[in-house]
Amino acid sequence: MLGIIVALAISWLLLFLIEKKNILSLGFLPIAKRLKQFFIGFLITAILCAIVQYSESLLKSSTWVLNEKITSQIILKAFWWDLKSVLTEELIFRGAILYILIQKIGSNKGILISAIAFGIYHWFSFGVLGNIVAMILVFLGTGLMGYAWAWAFAKTKSIMLPLGFHLGWNFIHNTIFSKGPLGELVLTSQGGNVLSDWTSLLNFTLGLILVPILLLTYVRYFVKEETEGTIITE
């Protein structure tokens, strides 16, 4: 929670000092419209993540089993952890800094810088620094995802759609399918085979390459370019 408070405070300060704006410039209003965008984003990536996990289980010939020890309280705590981590990252990568970059150098350059920073950040969060092949793959996958989310920010003039995208993916990945740092939660994988190099590459391509491409396509063709505000495109 402290991280969110600090990120909000720094974001507000940057917006005030550089753009003479407040935190509402990140597109939290109108509430009904922004919540709709958030839930649409959440639903899209939740479905995509579930498809990826199901595809992996097919490749491994494994099955997903409900964790008998799971409780609603544990799920809520895990959701809260996901929400805090996602909101902190969004405020850093799709918040005040991206808003300011778009104002100063335009959407195209601002989105690209945000995506590159997001990809590099995941070298550290994924612990792949020093492994050249893994660094390239992680940079491509998370960088493309970051580009899609930053583009969504630029088009909607709001942090809420990318926040929904991010939380939908992380919650399903971490909490529902127990793939995050919190250990076994709602579903656990049982049985199956170790993936070969080729099937591992196929699984990676599906999760970190195809999904961002689908999101980029969605943002390109289905997210309306909003004209309110002062965010520029060039």
C-alpha cells in the first residue's frame, strides 16, 4: 500500500510541476465510463490468459485441479496483492510519466519509450538478467504488451483500460492458475510431461507474442480515439 501512496504522490507532483495538472488528468473520470473500460480490459485479458494456461496444459498433458485448501479470504488477499502490484506498475509506466511524454514529444515516441522501459523492467522482475536469449524473449513479449497498454492509454486518455488489461492478466495468471510468487492458490497443475524446447517455444509464443499482438489489434480497431483533453498524437 505504501508503494501506491508514494507512486500517487510522485505522479501528482510531476503532473503539477510540469503540466500544471492534477492526478485526475490520468483519466479516472467520468467514473461510469472508466469503470466500463476497466472491466472490458479485465475480461479480455482474463479470457486470453485462461486460454494460454489451458493450451499449456494440453501441451504438457496435465490437468488443473481445485486447491482444497483455498478459501474466499485467501482469494481476496491474493486479489488485493495483484491489485496493489498492478496499480503501482501502471502509475509508473502508464501514468504521469507517459502522460507528460505524450504532451512533450507526442504519442508515438511516448508509447515507444514506455514500452521499452516496461520490457527492460521485466529483465529484473523475471530474473533473467544475464541470460541473453531469455532477455530477448522477455523484452519482446513484455515490451509488446507494454506497447499495447500504453497505446490504450493514449487513445482513451485514461489509465483505466490498461489497468484492466494488466489486472485481468495478472489475477488469472497469479491467483487462479497459481503461476505467481504467492504459491498454490485456486487451481494447481497435476501430472503432465516436461515440455521440449520446441513446445516450450510454442507455449512462450502463444503467451508472450500472440497475446500482445491480439491486444494491439483490439486497441487498433476497437478502442475509440477520444478527442477530449490535450494529449497530442505527434
